[in-house]
Amino acid sequence: MGQFLVAIDTDDGLTGYGVGGGGLAAIHIVRAVLRARLVGQDSSAIRELADAMHAATLPFGRMGVAIMAISGVDLALWDLRGKRENKPVVELLGGRPGVPLPAYVTVGLQKAGIADAVEAGFQAFKLFVGGDASDNRVTTAVERIKEARSIVGPEPPLMIDAWMSWDLETTLAVAEKAAEFDIGWLEDPLRPDDLAGYETLRDKSPVPIAGGEHDFTTRVFADLIDRGVFQVLQPDVTWAGGLTALVDIYELADKAGVRVCPHRGSEIWSLHAMAALDSNPLAESGRHWMTWVGGQPGVEKGSVTLPEGGAGFGVDIDEAKLVDAWQ
């Protein structure tokens, strides 16, 4: 989704870093719209600055690229706050580093991939089952789920991801047959704007439904929670509005009894919030680390741990590896 780096410099010599999505379009929004809302302002007034950025982009973007741009700036402001107070972000949120968090790995349809994940020490797994448009897609999906469960064993959490590729009929048919394999959640089976379909799944699916990766802002997540369409929410902190939004989503979800498992949760940008706010953490792992971000902890034997020491998000940026997208 065109991840890009935001750097905010202050008069007292600090630099805060954050990452957003949306590529060149989002970079333009940061430079042409958001920058003017920040220059000369108090960088510690994060919520007020977030409100100002949302107000500035209301005419052209209440979802999508504009919010992805805001996400990167918001994260950089949180990084600055941590550096100014000489604390990691997790401590700003009331948690502490050094605590291992369980992680799950997403694997494809190959038997070897699942077996390799077990060998690597993972104890929770998500199987991608989408993308099949054939008449046999229900049978094929269920057979693959059955095979995956036989490989990982009866106890480890096993989730499935259809990546917005099914209709309501297919989703219900797979859910009915897959329920016997103790599926933790079925992720993104329908288009994200098919709220009526998700309301039907809420009422009829025997498998919990997860979603929210492609949704934006606290307001939208508040509506999703009110509708009860997802039993597991999956906001992406670099897309949905930054850490300010993720903290609010955790608070709303906690009051409603809805689980939050952030998209790409083992990335450093979400990990601080998970370590501080999540009573049932499960961090998504994958091979998507930005090579120019130092300080990202790896997943070892199925868990990821925020290192102790460091301030803000604890990232080091190798500027030699950065590419100026405007050149």
C-alpha cells in the first residue's frame, strides 16, 4: 500500500518518525496540506493536531489515502513525545517493554509452508483460502482447512483469510463446514463495504468474523462496533489514523467486549499499543518489514518482544536506504 516515512523535526533538535500508506498521493497530502497544520505548533498536543489534520482533509478524504497520510504524521508525533519524555511509547500508554507477546503467522495453501511454520516454533496460524473462483471453492477451502488442522494439531489457534473474495453464500457454506475444525476467525470474506452481508454473517456464521484492515478512523470503527459486524477488529495503525486512532479503537472495543488484533501487529508501530492495551494479544507476523527501519524485533519461537531501552518507538532509520519518491 505504498508505505512511506514521515519525519518531524523540532526546534529543540528532536526528530520523530512514523510510517503511513498511500504512496505518492499520501506524500503530497502530507506536504501540501498536513505540514501547514503542524509547523509552529506544540508537537505534544497530539490529539489537537490529529483533529486539525482530520478537519483539513474532510473535503476530500474521510477514508483511504488522506487517513493513511495522517497515520504517518500521527505516529511521528507519538515518537516525538516518547523521545521528549525519554520513554518508550509502550510506557506512555501504561505498559512496559520486555514482555513476550504471542504471534501468529499467515501461510499459503502449501502443506510445506504450514509445516515450516510449525517447525519455526509458531503456535498460532492463519491460512489463506481466498482467490479461488471455481465451482469447487467451498470443497477446496474446507479440505485445505482440514489438512492445516491435521498439521498444526488440535490445540493451536487456526484462523482463515478469504481476502474479500467470496460472496455471502460461499462464506456461510465454508463457515458451516469449517466450524468443526475450531476456527478462531474467518477474515475478510466479503467486500468491506458489504455491511448488510456482514450483518447476516454476524447472525448466521458459526465461525467468528474478523475485519477492519481496510477501514479508517475511529468514527468508522465505532460504527462497526455498534453494528456488531465483527467479532475481531483488525485496524492497521499505519492506515487507519495512527496511534491516536488505535488507542481509541482499543478503548471502544474493550467497552463492547470485542477483540482487537491489529493488522501487521508485530510491526513496531502497533506493537507498543498491543503490549500496553491488549488483554489477549496476538501479533500478526509476516515478511513485510521495511529494511530501512532498525529496531524492529523479530519473531522468535512464536513470540515477539519489545526490547527494553530506547525512547519513542525505538526505531533507527537508515537514511542511506531511503528513496526520494519525487525524484
